[in-house]
Amino acid sequence: MSAASGAGPDGLAEVEGKRLEGEQWREEFRWKKEAADLKGHERDIENRGKYTSRLYWLMVGWMGAVYAVIVLSGLTAWGFKLSDAVLIALITGTTANVIGLFVIVARYLFAKK
């Protein structure tokens, strides 16, 4: 048999060299994949902090605005008066929107992987 068929000593060395190259390639690929996964996790952690803070302040502002409307309506300041039906719709709609927004963002940011 010839060395080209892989049966001779040179052929075995060549096959062994290719096998080692393949293993090195797989190992390098695995390390690169793990490094990319780690960077992804780091970005997720950064985004969680950033967007959690933004969501919190959005909710605080939103609820503060609703509170101000309710107080103004209750005091009838500057002739500002809303009917009971409008206040109920405002409170219900705002509560549903705030809870829904919070759930959507929380599920995205803290998804189980």
C-alpha cells in the first residue's frame, strides 16, 4: 500500500495530524463560543440594570401623573373636574398598562434560558 492511502507511516502521521487539527479546531471553536456567550451574559446584566431603572422611573412618572389628575379632580382646582366614569377608566387603564408593561419588560430582561 502506498503512503497516500493512509496505511504507511507517513499516511498515519498525516491522518493523526488532521485528527489533531480537527480537535484543536473544535477546542478553539468551543472557547470562542463560550467567550461569546459570556459577553452576551455581561451585556444582559448591563441591560437589566439600565432598563430596570428606566422602567422604574417610567412607572413612577406615570403613576405620579395619574395621582396628580386624581388630586386635581378631587380638589376641583382651577375648575378641573372629571366625572366618576372618566376617573375609573383612567385608574383602571393606567393600572393595566403599567402592570402589562412591567410584565413584558421583566419577562424579556429576566427570561429563563
